[in-house]
Amino acid sequence: MPRSFTLPPQAASITFNNQRIDYTLLFRSRRTIGFAVRPDGSVRVTAPAGTSAEWVASQVLKKAAWILKHQASFRMRPPAAPARQYEAGATHFFLGEPYTLRLLSGQRPHVQPMGPDLLITTPEPPTAAALEDLLHAFYARQGATLFAASFARIWPRFAEFNLPLPALFVRRMRTRWGSCTPSRNCIRLSTDLVRASEACIDYVMLHECCHLLVPDHSAAFYELQTRLMPDWERWKRELNGLPR
């Protein structure tokens, strides 16, 4: 069997819309060029052996918008962290503040913030899975109200664009704070977002509303976001600093 043609990885870069894209280039025995964006934002390009670095750069340039979109998507994802604990005494967040889970006995399941505690009432001692379900159901109920209030604060900033009102949905998302589908004119926000402060909720709401006008994460998108919320980076840092 013939040996595969390989060369050491090469560092390369292109510029697209005044944004530099660095990538690692590998030549392999293959017929097509492949592109991969990793969670850390690094880019890997695997090209057919015998092609030139200049040709590869031209192909990367054609794929630049796709690469930037995926890099931005990874940046928006909440940072990985240890799994949450669902037991008495565990700390969970609501509207940016830490609360201690406190379990009580009662006829009906109920979740209520009170002082420094998040009171969870159940007829019988709950399992960790039952606590998780109760807490996320609480977040979902709160999210419906909190996200509607956030939308009322943010949407007037888009008045100049005469956009139709988007539909808002609350969804349980494990890797994203929110998403937007411009073609369907809908915005989805994660139940987990109610763990953040109102200012952070407003930032995510505005971010997703901006996608109704600019579907990608191009320079035009960030110019729009900065014009409508000049201090958005502050709230992004606070959001991504929220313990997961």
C-alpha cells in the first residue's frame, strides 16, 4: 500500500472585510479541500497534496464568511464549567444573584425566591433529577415574563428599520443563550438566561434582534450592535462570567 503524502502543518492567514483569519494548513492525499472551525476558534484547512498555498488561500477567502460565522457562534456559547448540583445547599443563580437551594415539604411543587434562598417545596423528598426539572420549569415561567419585558425595552431601538414584530420563544438550550431565524422572523432565548442580570438579558435580546437585519457576524453586524448598544461588551463579559 502506498504511503500517504503528508507535509508538516503550515500557519497561514487571509484578510476578509478588514478581519484577519489565521488558519493551519495541512496537505494530505485527498481530492477535496476541507474546512474545520474548532470550539476555541482555531481554523484547520486540509487541502489536496500538490495544490499551492496560494490556491488554498483563495478557497479560504471564499469560505471566510462561513468561518467568521462559526467563530462568532463559538464565542457566544457559554463557557464550559462543572455540572450544577441539585441538592439542598447548592448555589443557583436568578437575575444575576446567587441563591441557595432550600428544600421544604408541601402539598404542591413550588419554587420561590425568598431572601438569599430559593425555596423549593415538594410533597416528598425530591431526587436530583426532579429538582432539576422543577428549577428549569421555574426558569421557563420566569423567562416568558422577563424576556417579554426585555423585548419591550429593546425593540424601540429598532424603530427606524420598520421591522415586523418577531415571535419570541423560550427554549431549553444547553450550549447557547439565544438564537435567531430571520427567515421565520423568530427569536429563541434559553431558559438559562434568566440566571443573568436584566442588563445581560437585554444584551442577548438586542444581539438576536440585530440578526433580523444582519444574519451573520460580519463587521456590519457588530457595527449595528455597537450603535444600538455601545456598552454591549461589558454585558457580554458579565454574562460569560456567570457560573455555569
